[in-house]
Amino acid sequence: MHAVCDGLLGAMGEGDLGRHYPSSDPKFKGISSLKLLEDVMSKLKRKGYRIGNVDAVIVAQAPRLGPHLSAMGQKMADTMGVNADLVNVKVKSGEGLDAVGKEESMVAHAVCLIEQA
């Protein structure tokens, strides 16, 4: 969700999550990623945009996320108020390399296409 939020903010020319929701601000401590996505979507709509599509990739050796991808995409689509076919979530393994492959970390990236509403 954070990667998608960052992607949407970047596509709008609005910087990143840290600019809008700094971790140093106690009001954001423990905030739900869904709440952040809802707020980012409000910003997107206020600026006159809509979602074209979202493509997110999670790079993780473990846990196995494949069985959860559809539900993750649906939850994001519901939160963004778009059809699920506009949201793609996929997972790639770390192939045993680096911190991801050694199960020490996970990485997420997202590419977000927005259009004038």
C-alpha cells in the first residue's frame, strides 16, 4: 500500500509519503495503510485525476504471498473506488540473493497511471 501511495503521489507531482505523512508526527504512528490510501485518493480526486491503472510488485522470499494477491488487489481497488481489473499485484522472489533472498527484508514497488478525470 505504501508503494502505491508513493506512486500515486509521485504521479500527481506531490512528492512522497514522508512529505505528507511524516513518521516524526505522532498522529501518523500506527496509522492504517488503508487510511493513507484513502487520503491519497482524496488528494488525487481534488486535483482532478482518476486511476488509469496500478501495477504493484512485492519482492519477498518469504512468506509465500501468491495465495493472497487477489485479495490484496481487491482490497486496494475497493479502497481506491475502482474496478479490480485496474489494480495488479504480483510477487517476485528474492531468488536467494541479498537481504530479500535471505528473508531479512521485503521490497515493494508500484507504477501508477493517472488520467485527467
